[in-house]
Amino acid sequence: MSKPVVAIVGRPNVGKSTLFNRIAGRRLAIVDKVAGVTRDRLYTEAEWENRRFLLVDTGGLDFKKDFLQQEISQQAVLAVNEADVILFVVDGRAGLHPLDLDVAGILRRTGKPVILVVNKVDIYQPGLGAEFFALGFGEPVLVSAEHALNLGELLDKTVASLPAAGEEEDPGAVKVAIIGRPNVGKSSVLNAVLGEERVIVSPVPGTTRDAVDTPFQFQGENYILIDTAGIRRKARSGDALEYYSILRALRAVERSDVTLVVFDAGDFLTEQDKKVAGIPHEMGRATVLLINKWDLVENKFQTAREYEERLYTEMAFLRYAPFLFISARTGQRVGKILPEVRRVVKEYNRRVPTGRLNQVLREAVDNYHPPSRKGKQLKIYYATQVKTAPPTIHLWVNNPELVHFSYRRFLENTFRERFGFTGTPLRITFRRREAAKEDQ
């Protein structure tokens, strides 16, 4: 099942992004004293007391300002619609504001758990926050996101409000998410894949509430297609709809093993395409890129070369991902999608024997010695693959701070060249070997 969603909402400039960064444990959102800085929603995975959830930062809710602010507010409302728990943030220094009452009215209509958070409380005083009882959400939690005060109580209350953890889907099934911006043909791709004669559609309906699941079999193996195509809802603006699609895509990708990223050949590689395509990479999921509506392209040979060059130039982080030029409408190359999924799943779960891994590492280091930094030489002692899905390799070194990004990239390229890892992110981490402190 997907992780529950916790949305941070409130009027502009009450400290939502600062709270988001504190809970996330790192600076992800732009923090500024000027209201309205957070225009896009941000998402991150968070954990407290062994409960994991998706944390969503939103722009300030204020429908009484200009058109841009209305769009920001609409995006926040869409995040609220997806949330399981809402953190309603108000400003303890400024006191109760008329906009707080407007936001409270919106949140009450959702019928979802709402935790009232009075932020910017640096020094506790008796009776502080009493005026916020007027919002109708009971006793507030007093915090200072800036100084990380009382966040434990807030997170305890948040976790207690999360829905009960459900059972996982069929653990033996390969879960495949289909994502892409609106109108690229995601539903058509799903229907075309399921229309293959070799595919048997299971009569068991999907049970998850945040995407349409279709269990099926292909060449004797179980799969679940997670479709995010049916997400179009009326919104005040196209931008709000685009951001809404990202949240749905995020939840689908989080549950998947492999993600099919669908592009429109006629309107190729927009900024929104790049944002969506980056989601599985950041979440460590295997990826196959599908350029759909290829039947509508005239000069296919020349265009294919141009598209390939653009893909690997503008999205260099996905150079490991294979791509297919398809037409869901005519069935062109649709039959290659599931075999490609099977191939990248195998790579996603690939485990390299430690001896072989270190043999390749030694050859790489001998051919290209690590460059020195700050007058010190990086020494790499050995490597261990610590997990799969995605493959993750720990390199034990004398000092991780001596690793230059270019050498990290060299090692990744070497491992991919020798072992494959097609279609999957490859995580490489550098750990200090305690016995090597004298080499620092």
C-alpha cells in the first residue's frame, strides 16, 4: 500500500516551509520572509516512530489576492484533497488572523484529521495559543519550527492520526506505474498493454484508493499495473491540474518496482515532462521511457535521433533508462513494453558477487587513480553491494569528503559498463573505514 500523505497548509508566511524542512531533516523548501515564496508543492518521504509517510509542503491559502495567489491556493487545496492528515499552521506571534478562519472553514469541510499547529512559539507562556481555539480544532500544538522546539509532540500526534497500515499487495507481483503529464496517452498505453493476446487480465479488482490497479499475468509472471491516467478533475487553472498530477504520480511511483514514463511525441520534453520523469529516479525505481503517438511523426528516422539526443542531453540523470517509440493507438511497438519491463526488473534486482565487484573496482582504480583533493589522496579499500531494488553499493574509503563528483560518476559508469544495471538507478555511497583514520 502507498504511504499516507501529510499536508502542511495555512495562510501565507506562517512558517510552513520551515516546518517542512525541520520534519524532512534537511533544507528542501525555499525559506524566505516574503510571503508567497513557495509556489510549487514539495514532497519528501519522512519517518517517525517507524511510521513512514509522504510530507507535502504547500503555498499559502489566500483566495482574495491576485491570480497567481489564486493558483497557489488551488494547488494547496488539491494537496488537501489527497492528504490523510493535515497540519494546519498558524502564526503564534501575529495571533489569530481573518484568513486563518477562512482556511479553517475549508479544512472542516474535508472531514479529515486536522492538527492545529501554532508556530513561532519560542518561549512557552501559560495561556499562549488560547485564541486559536476559535478555529474549532481543539487544543493546538505549540512549536517553533525555526528552533526545532516541541516537534516531537507534533510528530507523535501526527503519527497517531495516520490511517492504520494496510497489508501489502501481492509480494510476488511486479508493480508497474504509468505516469506522465495529462494528455500524453497514459490510459491508451495501459489499454494497449492489456490488449495483448499474451496477457491474461485478472478478475480481481484493485483495492487501493489512490490509483487504479489492474492485476494480470504475462508469460507466467504476476504484474500489477498502477494507472494514474484517470486523475483529471476540474481545477481553476491548468497549472493546478499539472501539480495535482505530480502528487498522484508520486504516490503511484512510491508503490512501484518499475515506472513507465509516457511522453507525447508531438509535444516532446516539456518542463513538466522533466519534472515527472525525475520522480522515479529520485525515488529509486526502475524506469522505461515511452515516446507515445509515434504514428503522428512524419520524419521518423531523423526525429528519433533528435529525440534520443534531447533525452540524454536535457535529462542526463536518466541516461541509464531505455526508451521505446510507440503508438498506443496503432499498437506500434506496444508488444515490446512488457519484455522491456521484465529486463529492467532483472537489473533492478541484480546482485553482484563481492569478489567480482572488487575485481572491477581494483581495475577501475588502477586505470584511473582517484584525484587528490585539498592535498590529500582518496584511498578506496573495497566495495560491498548492500541491497538491491535499487542496487546500492558501499565503497569503504579513508575519507568520504575526498570524493569528487566526477570520480563518483566514473565509478558508476564503470559498474554499469561491466554489470549492466540497465533501467535502474545505481546508488553508490562512500563510508569511512575506521581502521583507516591514520590515512585521513
